Amino acid sequence: MSDGAFGGDGADEEPEVADCEETVHRLYHFLDGELTEDRRLAIRAHLDDCGPCVDVLGFEAELRRVVADRCRDRVPDHLRDRVARLIDHERVVSGGLPD
């Protein structure tokens, strides 16, 4: 693969269309919006024509959504209060550690 859209200076070159390996390798960066415009467009062009890579993209996007939803679970107030009391108790017992 020549440098094209994936790493060279791009001078006087046509940007390359990403292949499956490149697309999967850069998928997280694509989802996070961390790619240059040329790289993003090359991957988008590949995704427009490649069902298997679209499936991988869909899976990864859904996985991120599920993880994000699960990470928003709230700690019950009684548990938070109990942990705070235990921390305060340890401060007293161990000689009054600073806050």
C-alpha cells in the first residue's frame, strides 16, 4: 500500500481507498472522530462498499453504547454513605489523616 491517505505526505497522490485491514485497524479512531478528514473519507468510502466491515462497525458501535449505558449506573445512597463512614472511621483510627 502506498502512503496516500494513510500516512504519507500525499503530495501529488490520489488518496487511497481503505482496505478491510486498514478499516478495522482504524475503526476506534473513526468512531472517536480522531482521524484526519482524508482518512475519515477513505474509511467511509470503504464502509459504503463493504458489508463485512459495516457489520464490524455496527458491532463495535453497539458495544460502546452498551458499555456507556452500563457505566452510568448509580451507586445507591446507602452504599455511598456506608463507604464514607468507613473512610471517616479509618481516618480516626489511623491518627486523623488529612482530608
